[in-house]
Amino acid sequence: MADEIEIAGDYIQRKTDERTAAIRAQLQGEGQDWCEDCGEDIPQARRLALPSATRCTPCQGLVDAKRRAYG
């Protein structure tokens, strides 16, 4: 039982650390190498075109579509 709790705690900590890093990068105007939504690498071309990118193009497209739909 303790092992499952420890594994869950480690997972939560890792996800918290990843999200914290992403938020800090956004606040500093820096992008990141991986997408904050799907975890895939953000292609170098996108990072060069938009250095503050925190999402890959497909995930950013979904976010933009939701914003347009829900205003």
C-alpha cells in the first residue's frame, strides 16, 4: 500500500514540477522544448518562429478553437 502511495506522490510531484516550469517559462517569455498538453517535443521550427511557444501546433490549434467557440 505504501508503495502505491509513494508512486502516486512521485507522479504528482513530477507533474507539479513540469507545470511550474512551464508557467515560469511563460512568465519569462521563454518557450520550452515539449508541449505542456501532450508532452511531445515542440519542433525546432516552431520554437524558432515563436520562442515563447509552450504547446505544439496541433495542441495550440485546439486551444485556439476552444477559445473561439467559448469566447
